Amino acid sequence: MAKITELVAKLAAPVVEAAGCELWDVEYVREAGTWFLRVYIDKEGGVDILDCEAVSRTLSDLLDEADPIEGSYTFEVSSAGAERPLKRPSDFEKFMGSPVTVKLYKARDGRKEFAGTLAGYQNGDISVTVGDRTLTFPKNEVALCRLRIEF
């Protein structure tokens, strides 16, 4: 049996595309005793509340019909966000050269967080230029890599 997120992504993809958006991610998580099903969308120029509403209304009906989740949950549709996490190889390709923050499970050189420019991605390993050095973080050391907004 497929994971809930995979099933929801299959249901969501055509709905999101019909709304002129791109499906960024689906997560099904428990927070403070409540289950949340979150669908993140993106589009050129940014997502607005009307995009989220259009996807939410149609997808909610499809979810009610398919009923892929036992029990109650809170359903949300939102923008992937300006500081979105990068997860898939295509995410890293799309944002190569962009400012990112890499968070590690264990400290390296006394730090668990590195801010720099995404310089490479190969087999899950992430390279980031920090100042005048390019650091490579093996996949198993990286807890999170997300875009970073610079002001």
C-alpha cells in the first residue's frame, strides 16, 4: 500500500496543475495531538489566497470521495513559502546558485547551521559556498536544506 502522502500527491497533481500551479510537496504530520495534511503549491510570480482556495475546494471533495486517511485530520493548502525546504534533486537543480541554509544533525567546526550559496548537489550530497570556501555536506549529515532570503 502506498504512503498517504504519495496517494494525496497523485490526487492533488492534476488539481494543482488545473489551477495553474505546481505541486511542491505533501506532508502528513502529527502536531500537538492533531494530524495535519498539508499540500504546498507554487507558481511563477507567487501563490495567492485565491490559488490556495481553488485547490483546496476541489481537492477537499476528491479527498472526501477517495477517503485515503482513517480518522480526522486538518487539511491545509498553502504556498511553499519563500524559505521552502529543498528535498528532491529537481529542487536543487532549480535553485542552484541561490542562497540557502543547511542544518546538520551534528556540529561541524562547532556549528550545526551554515548559510551560503548552493554550489552543487550530487547523489544527495550538498555543496554550499560559504564566504571563500565551498563545503560539501554528505546526505546522511544534513537535517534540512532550505532557501534563504537575504535582505
